[in-house]
Amino acid sequence: MARDLLLALDQGSSSSRAVLFDLKGRIVALAQRPVRTKRPKAGWAEHDPLELARTLEASLDAVLSKLGPKDRVLGAGLAVQRSTVVFCEKGSFKPAAPAPSWMDGRAAEFVAPLKERQGEIHGLSGLYATPYYSAPKIRWFLDREPKVRALADAGRLLCAPVSTFLAARLTKGAVVAADPTCAQRTLLMNLERAEWDLGLLGLFGLSAELLPSIRPSAGEWGVIERKGRKIPLLATVGDQQSAAIGLGASGEGEAVANYGTGAFLLRHTGQTPERAPGLLASSAATFGSLRGYYLEGTVHAAGTSFEWLRDNLGLMKDAKAIDAAFKASKRRVLMLPAIGGLGAPRWDYTTKSAFFGLDSQTTAADLVRATAEGLCMLLADAAAVMAAAGSPVTKARVAGGLSRADAMMSFQADAIGATLERRKEVEATALGAAILAAKAAGVPDAERMADAKVEKTFAPKSDETARARRRAEWTSFVESTQRLSREVVL
């Protein structure tokens, strides 16, 4: 029996996935390959660009091999980690250096002098000047890596989001571009015009000639030829915006929380970008002239924090240990997860991770639970800023591996004071990319692919008085840790 299908390619910090969906949003086939994050120095995090590409291509070949001869793939969508940047040669797309991850903080020296211009930068880009984004990393590599500098001097260097690099490889260079959701994360795009900004380029001494063009998320991005098939690539998009589409939360006032390597809270603000202190104004996926925006809060190390507990401290075996820790823990401990720095709304890259409240009775379960609660409180900090700006989160849809931890999601609902809905479909990022491709392919009512049933709902349990008291204690702990980190150099 012939089937009409959609292909989603999802390239993230920890894995590359390829997923085939039917037109009802159901998974038909899935393949996944792990991706390594190398940390050669403290504060550094980087990928091998060829590993990103080859793991994605291997996943793609694996799912295509599961197709029947009469199956039709109507189109493909590509979702990627957003702020990681690839340095490669124009035309050949041969990498010239490791790709510094969005988690990489090596370029802090290039944003320090811009402290007094943060308001201007936020107004233009929707972001803040931090080493989290690509522009300072581009400057660092141009100044420190001879091969990158040589290509730039020869006019042959391309500095591009992961999406540009992968799409160009998959389509043999048919389109060398970035969509607004990924272009914005370079810190060089004017948010409202969706074009490279001369003022932002000037802050880092960069030229638009180093960058790809910018085009809408959904549209014609070339053709993928693999396994004897020709599949039109019809969308490229950042992973968090893609997840929002996959969760059916791309309308004004709707919110999502996505828990992966990092954690992200996004609330759609309609067709006009809104700005709130410490939060990002992020572009939504674009289709033709249609634009939309999110207020976004970010936590740099979500899954990474638990990997640290597991690999460095031996405190847990896998993600299942999170719920078990909540059940076993008898004593409250506070933990500030600051691996890779504090994201929104603080943007602090000097504060250290810290535990508070340890005594002779503290157990491993207490520390695991404290880490989970700390991550939830950081996301709740972003939600509090949204509420103060007139964009409260009263309900959010959740996704990502850590969202499967019931106890953690219950605590998160209580910390924010919002109802959280977890859907049965856990591949939200891939589904969002497939839906964008479906829209570009002309599939009727493509958004209905996101109509998965709610598997579980988490409601707040504390009253506002108890919630305010906990927030005050948390704020005092964070501010004390920030002050200590400034005063004590380790």
C-alpha cells in the first residue's frame, strides 16, 4: 500500500535523528545516531562538523531503507541546534575548524566591552551580547585560527549556522542560506527586518560577505538525493521554534517548555516582538511574509547537569533516577546549576554551580532532586519576568527527555504557577519540522499533525504565598552565590 509521508531531520547537541511521519503526525520510522560534544578546555564546547553531518546522513539513510517502493516522501524539514556555528570553505563546504557549540563560552572577552550597549543590541537583535551566540565566536576564530583567517583573506570563508552547512551538503549547494530562527542566533540579524544589520556587524568587525543569505523558514531549499530518491527540502528551522510547532503552540499567548541539553521556555507574542528585561525576543518560523515572535527564557545546562551528576560525581545512572530521587529524598538542598553559565534573565558567565544545605544526613538522592528543582527554578525565573512584562504563562506544553520525569514536571508546574501538559508525542522538534515541510508542500490542514492527545497534566499545588516564599529563598541563594563567585577566584 502506497503511503504519503514527510521526512524530518533533527540535528541536536547530543544526537542526530531522522523521522518519517504520516499525514496524521504518527511516526512511521525513526533512526538516531549519537553526537559527541568535546570539551578540550574549561568553558569550551565544540563539535566536529563532519560528525554532525555524517550522523544525520546515516540516520537519513537508515529511515529511507525502511520505505516501501510505492511510498512517497512529499518533502523534508530540517531542525537544528541554533547558536552553534560552522566555519567552512565556500563551494566545497569543507570545514576549516571545529564548530563551537552554543554552550561554548571561549569568546567572553569580545562581549565584555559591550556591556554599556546591551540595550541597543537587544533592541536590534532581540538578543544580548553574550558568548552564547555566534558573532563573538566568529571574531575569536578569525583572530586565533590561521586556517579560518586564511580562508577569510582569500574571500572563501563561510561562517554559518548548522542548518546552512547541513542543507548545503544535503542539496549539493543548491541553497546556501539561513532562516530567521537560525540567522538571529548569530547576533548579527536585525530582528524586525530579518536581514543582516550593519550596526551589529560593525560591533564585531565582521562583514556580511562571511555569512549566508537569509530566507523564510518554509519554502524551496533544494532537493535531497539519497537512496535513489529525490526529496524536496522544504523547511529549515531552529529546534526550539520547531518544537513549539510540533506541540501545537504557535499562536499568540501559547507557551512551551522544552527540556533537552538546555531548557527553554517560549511564549508566543503574536506578530509584534515584545521585549522584557533579560529575556530574548525570538523570531518564530517564517512562511512567506508571515512573521511571529516569542519571548524566550533559556537555561544553559539542563540535560548537561544530569550528565555531570552521572559521569563526574557518580550520583545517578540514567534519567529514571530523577523520579526515584524525588521519592527517596528526605532533606531539602538548594542547587544552582550554572554549568556553562546562567542564561536568561541573568546572563552571568562567572558564577559557579553550588549546593547549599548539605549536612551529615544528605544523600545522593537529595543532590539529584536539588539539581532538578534548581533547573525548574531557573525556568521559573524567566516565567516571572514574562508575567511582570504582561505576558504571563498560565499553561504550557512540555517536551524533551527530562519532561518524562513526572516529579520534576510536578515541581515545575508549582514553581511557575502554571498548568503543564505533556503529550504522547515526544519527538516534538522533528514533528515541527515535518509540519513546516507539509505546509510548504501544500498538505491541507498540516497543523493538525500536532493534535496529539495529552498524556498527563501537571497542576500547581502551592498557594501564591508559599510560592512567593520559595522564590524569595531561591533569589537570596542565587544572589549570594553570584556575590561569592565574584569574590572568590577558584
